[in-house]
Amino acid sequence: MDSLLVERAGGVVTCTLHRPDKKNAITNEMWLGLIELFESVATNAEDRVLVITGAGDGFCSGADLSGEGGGTEQAASGAGGALAGMRTVGRAALGLHDLGKPTIAAVNGVAAGAGCNLALGCDLVIASERARFSEIFSKRGLVVDFGGSWILPRLVGMHRAKELVLLADVIDVTEAERIGLVNRVVAHDQLETTVKEIATRLANMAPLALAASKRLLNQAFSVSMAEALDAENTAQALMSTTNDTREAILAFFERREPRFTGS
């Protein structure tokens, strides 16, 4: 669709939210498109990494509340219609979270509301010096969504998460980096190059191992140390039987870069 531009190159899938005149506010059609994209990337062996960014001078201003995106009509149909719309948003959030491949948010401008949590829901957040972040919901009479209530406390702790959500302030990229919302801040004109370098590195790594490590980290706050060790042991034992592990060992002794196939 015109509002979601998807490009594939060298194992890297780049999804650009493309409504620059609306700061890339997400319509219901776009939520469905993102769900479809996440499912496609998950099942396509040639897709190794997903990058999400925005067109123009913004990353994403959140869900479209203007009426053009279906949100107003759903709300007008009562709680049932609103709940159906929010379940679509939830499916998109879970699809991103469960995607067994590395995901990178290239935040080129404002990331607000669901757009903020779309960025934070990625595995890595690389931000331009022009980026800004806001859990804007309470200023709109709404509650945090797109998994923000789950993501934020894990990133910044409960008290800081409550401050971000309840006050709904806009914070600049320096503060976002200080409190742990972003991995790296780069000059605006270096954002695309930096993200491409990181994505290419990840695309050339062992996909099965990356997926297993990501899964282990995602469950870290819901299991005991003993359960984490058991999961690590099982995953490591499985990795040791893969062609990729054999290739890595062979490449080490042959003093060359390994060529991973995901098998």
C-alpha cells in the first residue's frame, strides 16, 4: 500500500511508514498491513532483519485519530467497535514482539503514542539527533497502548515509566538516551547509513542463534534463574547440532568469515 513502503535487499527488510503530511500517523489499514508484514518476515527465510522508519521529518505520531484512519468511526460504534480496533493494534504489537528476527527502529523524528511504542518495541532503537519521544496518551484522554505498559517498566523501571505515561511530556533524544529508551544517537544525516551497517551485520549472522537468544531475553523477566538456565541449556544443545554452528567452527579454523544459511 502507498502508506507502507517495503523494500528488501540483502536480507534486510525496510518498512517505511509513508504518510509524511500526517507525521506518519497509522490508520487501521496500516495496522493490518503491519500485521501482514510481520507474518511475512517471520516465515520468509530470506528475510533476516526488519527495519522500521518513517518518511519525511517524523517517525510516527501514533494512531490516526482524525477520522481518516478508521479510529473515529470505530469509537463512534461504541465500546465493541473500539475494542475490535484496539485488538488489531494489539495483534500488531504482539506480531512485532514475537518476530523471531532482529528488528531495528530508525527514529528520524517525532515518535509519539503508539508510534513511540512501535519504536520501543523493536530490539534496537537507533535515533537521529532530531528524534523526540512522547507517551502522549494522557493528553488525549487515552491510556498507553501498543504494549507500552509492558515495555516501558522493563526499559526504564516502574517510577520512570509512570512519569513518562502520566505526565506525557515530550522528551528530546538526549534524555531518551540517558534513561535508556534508545541504543544509539547519531547525526541526522548519518541515521540511514548507521542503521544499514547494523542491519547488514545482523543479516550476516546466524539466524537460528539470533532467534533463540532473542526468545531467551524476551522471557527473562517472567522466569526464574533455574528456568532461564534450563532454557539456555536446551537452546544451546539444539544450536550445537545446526549446520550454522558447524560452519562457524570451520570458518574459525580456516580464518574466514562464516556463511550462515539458517539451517
